[in-house]
Amino acid sequence: MSSARLEGGDARLPPSTLMPRTNDAQPTIRIGYGWDSHEFQAGIPLKIGGVTLPHGKGLGGHSDGDVLLHAITDALLGAVAAPDIGSLFPPSDSKWKGVNSAVFLEEALKRVRAAGYSIANLDSTLILAAPKIGPHAAAIRSHLSEVLGLAPDRIGLKAKTPEGMGTDNAAIAHVVVLLQERKRQSARKGK
Ligand code: MG
């Protein structure tokens, strides 16, 4: 019997039995991350977070181009390991052209609920040269609060200008969400 064999485990066993097991239990929390970018185009309305902002240009591409709702949708889908927004709603399918991005968000929320989770909180960062988001931040957070069924104090919204990035004709959104298991919330409330 060699000591190396004892320390290294039995090489005949499959790798899964040799590795430390850290994922046996159903997680009570899950994190999700979403990212999106859209290009500015003249002659279309600018929608960010479900709110139409006054600006000379809007965001082109998939659906109504709402870069923030798309990133939130992908963060929620990612948190429950569902297919991403482009797989569920292919941009090549003309039926999604110009559609309200709330449709995609609704599907992601359904999947989060079906998986047994609710949103604990959400944080987002927009990166765009213009328009300034500050004057519209309250309206965007209020609208997100309504569509997500989440108190405004659980919704972070930050905006940055793209210093040195060369993306002045694009809007970019990063989003993280934290989900919590719904039945544990109910247990704590005595339900
Ligand atoms: Mg998009």
C-alpha cells in the first residue's frame, strides 16, 4: 500500500466521487447577470426601462430597442438558467420587430416564478453619452417598480458616460439580480 495512493484517493473511481461536493442542496438564493447594447438611430423613439425619453434619436435593433429591459430580462433568465432573450425571441423573427420589450420581461418573470423564486433586489448601470439619465431616473425606477412588482428601494439605477470607450452612438446596460426562494419567504412570514 503506497501513501500516495491513500492521499490521492482511488484513481478507479469516477471524478465526481473524488471532488468535494458543494452543491447538494437546492440554493435558496440565485444571482443573475445581463448585458445588452443597442445603436442610436434617428427617427425612432428612445425607450429605456419602459419609459420614453425625449431625445433626437432612439435605439434600433431588436423589438423597441429597450436596452435596459433586455438586460434585466437576460439577468432574470440567467438566474434560473433559462435560455437567453435572443434564443427565446430571435431577432431574425419579424414578429418581434417593434414589439414592447415588456413582453420579454413578462416571460422571464414567469420563468423565475415557476422556478420558485422572487426578486430580492436588482442593480443596473447604463452607459451612454446622451441623454442624461439623472432627470429621468425616478420615472424609470418607478416604472420598473411597477412592472417587476418590486419596491423602488430594491432597484438600483446608475448611469455613466462612456469615457474613452468610443461608444458614443450606443447605449449599453449591465444588470445584476438576486433571487430568493419564495417558499422560504412565506415560511418567515408564518404562511
Ligand atoms: Mg437587446
